Amino acid sequence: MKNIVIADDHDLVRDTIAAYLGTVSDFKVFTAADLMQAFKLMNRVNAIDLLILDYSMPGMNGLEGLDRACASYPTSKVALMSGVANRDVANSAMAKGASGFIPKSLTATSFINAIKLILSGERFLPFDFEPSTAAGKNSSDFCNISAREMQTLEQLCIGLSNKEIARNLEIQEVTVKLHVKNLLAKLGVSNRTQAALLAKERHLF
């Protein structure tokens, strides 16, 4: 069971995200309306695995709140969430030690995948927020992808695990891992969530 704190001053946004995450059996979700409430939760609840901070909520003062969180709770992963922050803010947050930057515009499935990626020890930054962004890519970027890799990408887009993809495509899981590795290299992205987001942006599926 992973313990997650969602800190956001908008009640509807915070409670909706918390309710959705609560449907995932591996997550136990706590909520806070500002940075100080988040810190109180962090101090009260043992072993918070991930703290997600809204960029514009009270107490944050830009990225100062992120700095404080990372310094105060070095054993917990800290991610920034925003519906308004631009690429510069996202990259600055990552440079300051954030484990991820999560746009509120992500679909529910991508949001969950981003959180799982962070909890697994990887860092999450959407491809179109990266310094050498893939936003300029178009459908031609997919011309070197094999038919089987394209099938794998389609499965990634619906959030399936390697084991599920292997079963659906009737291939070995180790083969799926190889396809995923090749996909990431060919698309110039760093993880499976970014590959799926890129494919969806290009309306491939």
C-alpha cells in the first residue's frame, strides 16, 4: 500500500483526484488544502511515499514550497502538479529535485501511470515539457516503427502492463520489454507514459 498526499486549494480538484486515486487498491490517499496542512500530514502519517503539491496553492510562493518539501522530507518523493505552469517552471521544478511534474490536463489513465512511474523510482516529465521537446514531432516520427512495435504502442496507450501486452499479443514478456525499449529510443522519449502521450497527441489510435 502506497501512501500519497494530494495538496491543492481547490476542493473539487483535490477531492476528485483523491477519490479517483482511492479506487486504485495500492494507494491510500490523504488530502491537504495548502502547504502547511500538507506538512502537518507529512509529520503525522508514517511513511508517505509521494507528496503531490499544487504549484499555485497558498504557501507555495512559486517553487519555494517545493524546495522546502524536498529538504524537509528527503525520504519521500515530491511532485509538482499544475494546470497553469509553463515549461520553464516544470523544468526548474525537476532541476530542484522534484520527482515529477504532473499537468492537470492529463487523462485519468495517464495521471495514474505518471504516479506509478514516480513511485517506481523514475522521474516523470511530459515530453512536451522537456527542454529538447518532442512537441515538434509529427506522424513521420513513427515511420521507422515496426508493425509489432506499433501494436505494442497501441497497448501502452490503454495503460496495459508488459504482462498484459504479452498475453494479448501472444508473445513473451521479455519480447514486450524489448519492443518498449525500441519504441522509447525511436520516439526519443524516456518512458512508456510519454510514448503513449505522444501517440495520442498525433491521433494514431
